[in-house]
Amino acid sequence: MPDRRTTHGLGIALYLIAIFFFAVNDALGKWLVADYGVGQLLMLRSVGSAFVLAPMIWRIGASLTDTNHLGLQTLRILCMALDTFCFYYATRTMPLADVMTFYMAAPLIITALSVPLLGEKVESFRWVAVAVGFVGVVIALQPSRAMLSSASPLALLGAVMFGLSQTVTRKLRDVHWLHLVVWQFVGAGLIGAATLPWAWVTPTWLDLGLLFLLGIVAMLCFVCLTRALAMTPTGVLAPFQYTMLLWATIMGWVVWRDAPSPPILIGSAIIIGSGLFVIYRDREPSVAVPE
């Protein structure tokens, strides 16, 4: 049986890769949702993911007809689709920093849900790391008064759905990851397609390519996320979601030459410190989280 700390380490690595792809996905989606409806984005994103998922299905040959846990799988699809709708609709009327502040509350939500829904034990140091990381996010993003706008409940709902979807994914850790990812994109694509009669905009060839690229990026993100959650308890992974802020800062500097401000540097240092603290404590056998 593999050492628990080894599987936790691999799960954390996959989760960090997933968060990177999340940051790329959010940046691409934020760019495209200005011209296209969220439903159209969901549908074409699913089509784009099929370019990579179809060869995976053929190569791996995982069964896609498993009807076990049908209720949980349906709940997972609905949570993820609602999360996407809430995020992009909220960014249309709120500053991105404010929306991200709501979404960075997701680690707190995930940690809280892991106790009653998964039966996981969350040690006090993990709660401290998650709370300290959230303080770092607030310092870095400096949310404005727009957080109290009419779109705020939408952003909060999206954060809750994101947290719940990760909790359900962990609950379904015995289901093959390809099965979960394929039906997630099929479900989201069908939900998006249902909105097309009211919100179709013919994309340019460039935008169509970007929409398909969005699907590939999202697919890679959810493959890594699903596998990470199969290996590692949510309470261990939750603090590392804050690294999304670091990727957003790096991409802003590389792509748009936006130099990080002192609050971002201070907040990022706090986030990095909380993550390193979790890694350090998790290496100690006496505090390992039981499966």
C-alpha cells in the first residue's frame, strides 16, 4: 500500500496543476463572455474538450455506462454548471477582484463540508492555514464596495457550488476519473445547448478556436482536479486553491505587464506561507489525515 504522505504529495501536485489551468480557464472565459452568452460558452467548451476526450476514451476504454451513484453524479454536474454560470454572470457586473474574493472563500466552504459530508478529520492547523490564506487573499485583492451589489449573492452562490462540487467529487473517488470528466462535460454542454435558441452569437473563426481551446484547458483542469481529489482529502487540498491568485498575478504581469502592487506581494507572501505550513505539517506522521 503506498505511503499516505506520498499519495497526498502527488494529489497536491495535481491540484496545483489544476489550479493553474483554472486560472487560464477563467482568463479565457472572462475574455470570451463579453461577446458570447454563458450557455453558448458552455456548449462550445464541451465540443472543444471532445477533441482530447474522444482519443482518451478510445485509448483507455473506461466504461461510460456506469449508473452507480447516479444521483451524486447528477448533483455534481449541476453544481459545476451553476458554478460556471454564476462566475461569468457575476464578472459582467462586478470587478473581477471582488468576484475572486467570494470564490476564494471556497476553501473554507470545502473544509467545512468535508467534515459532515465526507467524515474527514480536519485538524486545527488546517483550519488556521485556510483562514490565514483567506486573509492574504483579502489583502491582495482589496475588494471594493461592489461586493455589496445585487450580483454579490450570485458570486457567493457560485463559490458554494464550487465547494460542493469538489466535495461530491471526493465522495465519488471510487468512480473512474474519465467517467466523471466525460459526463461532466456532456451534462454542461447539454445545459448550455438548451439556452442557444435565446442567446446564439455566430463566432468568428478566431473566437471559435479560442472557445475550443477553452474546452481543452477546462478538460485538463478537471482531469487533474478529479484525480487529485481521488488521492487526497479535501481538507488537505483546500488551502492550495489560493495559489490561483499567484497565477493570476503572474499572468497579469507577463501578458499585460501589470506590475504587482505591494498589497498583492504581501498577500501572496501570506498565501505561500500558509501553503508551505500545510506541506510541512502534513509531512509529520502524527498529523496525517486519515482516509
